[in-house]
Amino acid sequence: MQKLDPPLALEKLESVGKLGKIPSWFGSLPNLTKLVLCYNEFDEERFLKLPRVAALQNSKIIG
């Protein structure tokens, strides 16, 4: 399986389903303004440990 890297211009990211760990590239998305995590087994404590994304304006955890 090939490693997938997101485009640096990515502005919105929504993940649905179990996410074992945060990808290493997550903190290097300079244009990410919206993040939605649905049913990822993330609680507030794990969410606060996410790498900081400077442009992030809106984030939501569902489930």
C-alpha cells in the first residue's frame, strides 16, 4: 500500500469511523480551516493533544 499525503491546499477535513492515530502530516496542513471527526473514539482529552494547525477556525467531534 502506498503512503498517502494530503494536498497542502486542503481546507476542510472530515473523518468518519475509527481513526487509530492521527497521521503525521496532520500538523503540516497550513490551509486547514475546518476539521470534523465523526465516531472516531476521540474524547476531549485526545482532541486537545492533536497537533496545532494555525489556520484552524472550526472543529467538531461527533459521537
